[in-house]
Amino acid sequence: MEIKLASHEHSMGYHCLDDETDDKWCEKCTEKICGAAYACVRCELWLHELCAKAIQYLPREITHPLHSHHHLMLDWSGPSAPFTCDLCLKISSGTNYTCCRCAFELDLVCAFASSDDHVARKKRQRSNADRKQAMQHYCHIHPLVLYKYSNEGEHDYNCRWCDKPLTGIFYGCKSCGFFLHEFCSDKIPKTLNHPFHPSHPLRLDFVDATCNACTQLISMSKDFSTAAYGCQICNFNLDFGCAKLLPTLKHEGHNHGLTYVGPTFRDPILKYHFQCSSCRELCLDTFYRCVECDLNLHLKCVPVPPLAKHRYHRHPLLLNQPIREDEIGEYYCDICEKERDPTHEVYYCQKCTYIAHIECVLNQEETSTKQDSSPSPPISMDAKASKLKEMEQTETILVRPVFHKHPLKFCEVTENFGGRVCGACRLELSGPGYICKGCLYILHENCAKLPDEIQHPLHPQHHLNLYATSMSLGQNICDKCQDFYFGFFYLCEHCDFKLDLKCATRAPSESGRTTLKESERETELFHFTHKHKLLFCNFTDPLVKRQCNLCRLQIFGPTYHCMSCGWVLHESCLRLPQEMQVPFHSQHTLTLSYTRYGGCHACSLKLLPSGYHKSYNYGCKDCGVNYHIACAISLTRPLKLDSHMHHLYYFGTDFDRFFAMYRDFIDIYAGLFCSHCGEICSGQSFYRCLECFINFHLECLSLPQIIKSKCHIHPLTLKDSYIEDDSDEHYCDACEEKRHPNHHVYYCEECPGIFVAHIDCALSKEEEVVSFLVPREMKKRRSWTRGI
């Protein structure tokens, strides 16, 4: 009995698994399979019976009228992580359709709704056509996604700026629990003058410091992904929540205002670190604090009397626990007529429900003078502070917290910091620059003066803002050149349009022409080793180590990458066949699949180092033998010599990169010693017998240095490599098949570049050997090879 999924190219057979003996896991729900299941054995795809039937008729790819410029891909794999449907704006989970290019997601209901429903929902849910579905806000390190409030999923979060409950449309980062009302998103000041630090303005930035108000490390607090307000000159910092606190109570025994600290001030355990400066007991509940002096006082130690009188009310006022008058969500003080926090203690009249701030009752002289004055905003913002100079007045110090958290010192010469690159453009250091001596973070002088905002002809409709890579945890691919970038970049928050510094700082006409090969390259495709669509990109940063998920070799240059889960393949690895025949195992076909254990039958090394969950290799299902991909595709040309009974296979110097992956896990040279001289075969080419498991250096074999072959009129000389041109295509002139440019060849020196041949091709048609070796040495070398 079989089932055919609309999203999978092969039929899936029915299986019944035993929980104790079988170790198979469902690719949809990620749970262990016990009982009925369907599987594509060829692709190693297993699904519970119910999971398979739930997605049986869902197509792999659809085109949606509201997102017609890109295809939407079916995504049913893995755990059901919550997501926001971009049509209905509701939080959903489970199977969905997503765009692999721009993170557009639809739940199944919206994906297959009728055209009339699309239009109606579009009008109803997006009355504002310019509303952004996601934005990179300057106060949070992650992108903020557009949500519509519903009773499910939001857990009654409050807006992190105004502290009021979420309603209607809002933006948020669900992983951090950070949400902002849509109308609050543009109210957050980038600089402010705060009464806790009146000497200098505070700038909003991502810092790794301690908050002076709550004394908690900002990077360890609930606001660790949110910018904080800080003064670089005085090292004074306030996290996002504490920046909204204000001193409200005047105390006759203290020259600064005291700030009310409520129960939601900070972590309920860490707040016990505060000690009352009067009675020396811990401040377990609400208290007053002077941030400037680090002074803490219980309400009873201020003192705040339990009963008080105020000139604007005829009844006594009782100090009371927090009061919520109704469910409207707006609470006001009846003295100052400003909003109050419903979680703070208040003075309360039991006879007429008169409610007032504690400080408004105790500061009677101050409140009486403010009755006729207009209320001021809770946080004052200096109009000129938003245009503060990024550079300090001194010429040798650069303070740009957006770039680096520490001040950078000017350095005339940066070449002596060998091996390091500029943190912005990722190019080698040269000439003058700015350096942080503590972190050895370095910027070119020009990169340190990059403008915060540019207008670029490739995206004329909006300005592009400068970001450091640390502020973007998504997939960093330049929309112009498709390069993966790890330095600074310019971003349009409205359109999610990104340019790396290379493309942002040069004119579009300087980009160069597209070659025929590049124009014919597919920009997106499916590959049988992965369930998501892969997009083309370039890995060009030499310092970033990234391995191909197939061959496990270093990624550099043209690459195909999965935006959903980071799966990455060399462009050349895409052409690997799913099944192949090899000369060293000609009796059966080898199949590309992943394995968890075992060793390579060719090089005798393990199939994967410890730490990898699975590794793709070529294996024979009939014989149970497996081969590394590098071994299977490279050992294609057997060499037969009279001195040995079996074929020998060539391992070039390019294998040394592959063997290097094992240095941290096992002794990679075990079994890779030359059987003649006993020396290690690393760092140079060698031949190996796959049946005897013995190795020989090329100089230890009886390979003639000069031969006369039937395939060419002139004598041929053995060379360690030969590169003809820059075409990346090199051929053997004897068999007319491709050859590796770094492998040993026989070469005609009398007609340079005209004739180059594989070693086995040249020796198979050998007529006469002419060698410069001393005959006694030749005899010595041949004597041991006969005994093998």
C-alpha cells in the first residue's frame, strides 16, 4: 500500500514499526514513529500515517494573488512554531505556505481562500495600504512583526513603551516578548534629557553595561535584546524600562527627588538585593529610591503616613494597596489629573473614591502650583539632542556606539594588525583607521565616517539606514550582488531592501557585466537532499568558516542557501548524482544518502566527525560499504602498474583539506603512511590500493619521469600540476575527459599547453621509458614493488 504526496516526487510505502527495535522519526512532528507510517526509503523521509494523510493533497508550491511576484512554498517540517499570517494577521502554528525570499507567510485557511475572501480580508485587515508587515525598529535588535490582537496567544502583554495593554494592531518580537503599539513605535526618543542624569543627554543604543537604576546587567535582563539609554562620557546607563522612571517625591532630608519603585520594577528575586538606607532591612515590596545617590527607603521610613489630609479634599485619605477603578484601562490621579500606574500604592478616600498619587498628597505645595499648568510629557526630549555629533571634539577618539560599544582610537597604520579585517567592509586593513585596544576591533578611517543614512539609485523610493551586522540576526544577503555579508550594511526598513557596503558605496554602473554563465544560473531551486527551496548567493568572506552540508568542505564562492534553516551547498555539489557507478565498486550502484556511523571503505577514516548529527555519503545498500563524497567522486581513474597486483587510486593534495576536518576528532594519519618509506602521506599526493589499504608516495612508486607515449609525438614529462587558462575547465588531451588542474599529469614541454594527459592515460599507451634516474636506484625501487 502506497501514498503519493503532492509535495514529494516519489511514492511512499506503508510500514509498521516496532517502538523497541526501530529508530525512525517523523519529519513533520519530529516525534518517534511507533506503529503505522509511510516512508520514501530513497529519500530517507518518514512520516506518521496521520501526518502523511494531513498533507497528502497540499501542493509543494503555489502562487497567491496577494503575493504574485514570488512563489509560496509548503512548509510542514519540524515542530509547530508560532507564526503570523500576513493576510489575517493572526498568530497561527503548524503547516503553512511561506515565501523563501521575503518571509511572507500564510496559514492554510488564507492560502486557499477564494478570491472574494482575499479582497474582503485585505480591505478589512489592511485599511492602511502603507502599513509595514515587519520593521527593523531602532530600539530592538530583532525585526518587529505586525500583529493583530486576539485573545489567544498574546498572554495579555503590555506595550513596552506606554505599559498599556495591547489592542488592535501592534508590532512585536514574540521570542523576546517585546511589543509596541503601532502608534507608540514612532514616539520613542533616540536621545533624552533625564532627571537621573541631568549633566548630559542619554542616547538610545545597544550597550553591555549595568543599569544605574535597577543595578542589573542590561545584557542579562529581560531587555537584553532592546536598546538602552546611556551616556558614554559618564558611563551612566538606564535600560529601556527604567528610562521611563521619574523622581516624583520631594523629601525634606534629601536634595534629590525620590522615585517610587513598584512591584514590577525588576525581577522579584533580584530586587531583594536592595537594602533600606534607614532601617537596613531588605526592601521586599515597594520602596522609594534615589538613583543618583543609590539611596533606598521603605515607605514607612520616608515616612509615608498611613493617613493624610490634602487641601483639595475634605475627607481623610488612607494609604491603600493598588486600586483599579474599572476595566477601561485608564487610571488617573484626582489631584494632578495625570495618568497613574494601577500597580502602585495610592492614597484613597473610602467615602467618595477619591484617589491620588502618594507624592501628590505629600508634595502639597508643589501640586498646588501645578493645578492650572498644562501637563508635561513624562520624559523630556531635547530637540537638539537627536542631532548630536557622532564624533567627539578630540580628533583622535571616535565615539559611535552604533558601530562599537567602546571608544575607538585613531591609528596611523593598521597593517601591523596581521590577519585582521575591517569590521565594516570586511576587507584587509591598510592605511589609517580606528581601533579598540581592548577588543582589537578595527575600522578603516573611511568606514568609520560612513553616513547614517543614504539615498541610493537602486532604491530611490526610501532612504537606507546604516546598520552593524550585530543588529541583524536574520539572513544577510545583499539584494544587488547576492553576496552573504558579515560587515555593515544599509537597510530600508519599509521594504527590507539590503545593500552591503560594496554595493552601497559604488555606482550601479560599476557593477560590471553579467557573464553568460551567471545569466544562465538558476537563482532558486529544489534539491533532493533538502525539503526547502535553495537560493543562490556568494560566500566571499575568508574569515567566516562555513561547511557545505554535503561534502563538508569549506564554503567559498557560488553557493545555494536555505533561508529557513541555513542549509548550504556548493554550486558544484548540486550536480552530484543521486546514484553513480564507480570503478572501485563496479558490481553495484552507489546511492547518496545520510548515515550516522561507520567508516569510508576507501580512505578508512570515519564517515563523520563526532558532533555532526548526520552526514551525506555514497553507500552500497547491497554490500553495506560507504564512501565519503570526496572519495567517491575523485577516485575515478585507476592506475595499473606491473609492480602491484591491484589498481591504485590517486589522492591529490586537495584531499588534505578534507582530511584536515578530522584533526580535532581522531588521529587523521592513522593508516595514511607510505608503505615504502614509512613517512606520512599528508601535504602531498599519493596513491592508495583500496583492497590492500596501503599507500605510496609518487616518488616511491616506479613512475617514470619521462615517457614516450603512443598518444603524442613528443616525450612527456611528469609534472605535479598544470593550469592551462582561467576558464576553470581543464581536459586530458588523451581521453578528452575533464581533469583536476592541481593533480599530477604528463606534459609535453616541446609544445607547451598543447598536450596534457592523465597519468593513467599516458602510461596505458607507453612505448618506451626514458628516465634520468640512476639504474641502480631504479632497480632498488622495483625490487620492493615486486614483493608487494
